[in-house]
Amino acid sequence: FKRRLMLRPDDPAIRKTQQERRAHEIRQVEILKRQKRAKAEFRYFLQSKFGNLVRAWRRAIDPHGEFQISRQRLCQVARQLGYHGDLRVLWNAVDCDGSGYTSLEEIDFLSGQAIAQFRCWIRQVVDQTYEDRLAPVQFLDTIGKQRDGHGKVMFHMMDPRNTRKVFYKQFKYYCKKWGFTTELGTIFQGLDMMGAGFLSESDFSFLDNWDPPAWLAATENPETLNDLKAH
């Protein structure tokens, strides 16, 4: 094409093709801008109603813990909540991989990533605690019986007085004590489903039911992260 253009720059067919290509590129840029704007507006809308996007996901978008939402479900929830934006554009913005479903990390990647990393850390700490028998005696049987209930076990490890509540001060203290310091405020607020100012056992159980993609929790090796995304 370029060679033809150089040899016959005034050829109407070549000029038409060039114009159509440029018009297509302009349309694509405009579509991406509209999608970005729609997603930003929807995120702001959810934050204004629920305080943060993870809470909005858990309470309104995915209250049954399916962790993947269809277009029909998202549009239904958006209208019920009073969102009046263009749902077609919004869906194309939040179905990033074209799978026909959207997920927490597609609506709020940073919070999803932080909580996925926290979930991964919990599993490591709980498993190591069980293997080394470092936890108080009352937790060892619980850990042994609930190897798939790492979140619930961690809740009880952070609540040694059995108050059934973990406030942010406790949460921060134990996370730092056991080696996790990333986005603690974001994680706490996201897990605090009802905005009560404390976490309950059910808030930690959310982490046991969620099975995020492995690449979302990857932090150490950029090459490994890319490999995981590719699969």
C-alpha cells in the first residue's frame, strides 16, 4: 500500500482507503474514551452509595458470592441502584477480556489485587502456623479441620479474646506482626461489608469462597506475572 501511495499518490482508491483507515482509528479512539468515561462514572456512582467498590461488589452486584457477573445481571443491578448511564458502553468497559462476564478485579483492579495478595498471604501464614504448631492450642484443631477455611482461621487468630470483632487497630497490628503491610486500609475497608468499622468472621470467610486468578496475587517476579496472565 505504501509503495502504491508513493508511486501514485493521487490515485482516488488509495486516498479513499487511507481516509477510511484514519476514520476507523479515530472511531476506535473515541470508543475507548467513552468506555473509560463510563467506567469512571460508574465507579464514582458506586463509591458514593457504598463507600468503596469492593463493598459495592459484595453488597449489591454479587451478594450471592458467584464472583463472576453476566451482562444481564450487571445492567439489572445498575438500573435498580439508579444508574442512568449508557449500559452498553459500560459493559464493554468492564468486560475487559471479552469473556461475557465481569469480575471484581475488572471493576476495581487495585483493590482486587490488594485483597488477592492478602488472601494468598493468609493461606501461607495459616498453613505455616499449622505446620510449625505456633498458634495457641485452641486454634490448632480448628486449622487442622478447616484447611480450606484459612480466612476464618485468620479471623480467630486476630481475635484471641473471642470478641467476634476485629477492629482496624487489631487488624493492622497483626498484619504487620506477621509480615503483611500492603494497602491495609484498602483491604480492611473492602472486607468491612457493612461499613461497621470492624470485621466479622463472615468478612474473612469471603476470602475462602473467592478464587481469584493466580496472576492477580503475583507480586515478586514480573516475568512470572506475565506468564500467569498468558495462561
